[in-house]
Amino acid sequence: MIKPLPTLALAVSLSLLGACSSTSDQPKSEPLVQTFRISQGMKVRLQKPEGFKLTKEHYGFVQPETFSRIRINEVEIPYEQYRAKLSADNLFKNQLQLINSQQVEINGANCTLLTLRQVIAGTYYEKLWLIAGDNLSSLQIEASYPESSSKQHKNAIKQSLYSIAVQTNDNARLYTGLPFMLTNTVNFKLVQRNINSVVLISNNYPDASVVISHGKLSSEIQNTEKLAHTFLNNSKSLSEVEIINSMPAKVGGIPAIATEALAIKNDKSAWIYQVTSSQKSKFLLIQALSKKENKDGFKKDLQTLLDKFKFRSI
């Protein structure tokens, strides 16, 4: 997790793992340090406070007799974006009172620690939210316990939060935070993940590529076809754009507009096939490009790829 964190600082995750206590000399029945696989691309190690136990209800620990718990959750929102959502007003809407917000350093990484208060069935609970993240997602460790708990109990929980170590596999996080994914990339290779897009190159046709991205405009989209043409005509990498046709299509079962065009890219003639879908102010854009002479074969490979596209629930 950790470098001066605008990121989940996953790049230094191995050093964090080393900072945790080893479990080799601990009883196997009740390890002091537990590893949780939060997602395919993320593992989290956390020290278990004395008297707590694992729970099947969530990733983390519970102590039922004191009504205390520690829960680990990955939020598929970039760290800075998620942090901005955690204002006092937004928290209050969820019946959480913000008591304190501070930046804390854990093993060389900057994290956000929120202290909150919530009333549940007439009892005041204190909550600690330890938050870190990168430009793909955020990790939230939430501790909850009665406000009247002893200082020793609170310190043990806080020590657990501060023991956090993260290991990630960025290859498995290619679709983290994206509303879409490809179940198969046959005839293509996924070569790049940006904040809101993925880039694929063709295995069969030189210089052929596909970019799939999503975004949000400041106002509601009234005409998807007009939006599609705007994307093409305003492209900084294309010139002399000639739109050949636009037709209704579907992507991931959702209505879309498929647009074919010719253009000049890097002083060479290019064929573009673009699929645009929109809902209110949000849009999905798939833009495929190949040499003009390769368009027929490339289009077949592209259709196979688009058949593997689906929307995710995040």
C-alpha cells in the first residue's frame, strides 16, 4: 500500500507485507495475522486483535460480546475521488457524524483516518475508517465498537488497522473501477489500462487497435449519433474525417450507434469503426482503427471481440 499516497501505493506492497508479523511461529488454529483475498487482484493482511475471530459475514474480524468488528472493503472508486465524497455533509446523510479527519503515515504511506460517531438502537458507536488507494480503487478498513469501550480495547483495534499490508496484481485489476469488461480478448492483446479506458492491439493486423472508454458529460446527452460524430470530428489524432454511415447497434445488450468512417492518421489512410452508447450524461465509446486495406478482415476480428463485451455491476 504505500508511498506518499495519492495511491494505494500498491507498488510498495511487498515491503508492507514484510512489515507485518510472521505467522510461522503462531498457532495455525488462530493466526495473529490473517490474509484476505479481497478481489482477484488484491490481497490484504491484517493483524487480528486479541479476543476477535474471523467472520463469514464480511472480510475481517468480530468480537460479538463487545459488539465490535473490523471490516475490509475495496471501493472501486479512485482514492482522491472517494476521499472527496467523504465530506461531513455526505457522511451526515448516512447518519454518521464526522468527529475528526486526519492524514496518517503507515509504513511510509499517507492514508486518511476518519473518526466517526453513529447511534445504533440508542447506543453510541465510534467508527474508525482507514482509507488508502490509487487511481483504480480505494481500500477502506472500518472498525466499529461502542463509544464506551475501554481504552485498551480501542487501542487494540487501532493497532490492528495500523498493521495493514496490501499485495496487488495489476494484471488482474485491468477492469477495476470500470463499468465494462471483456470476457475474452481473442485475436487481440490488452496492452494498456488508463484511468477510464483500456487499449487493445490486434494480433493479426499491424497498427490496428481498439480503445474502449467511458465518461460523463456536464449535461444530459440528447442525441447519441450526434455525440458519435462529435467524437470523430474533434479527434486530435485524426484528420480529413469522412463519415461513411451510422446505424443502430447494440453493445452488451444496450442500444448504441455504430459509425464507420475514413480518415488520415499519421499521414496514412485509416478505417474507423466506432460504437457509441449513452445514458443520461454517461457514455461508452469503443473506437477501433486499422489500415484501410485491412478493414474487411479486421472487422471480423472486431465483431468477435465485441461479442465478448459486457457491462459490470460496480
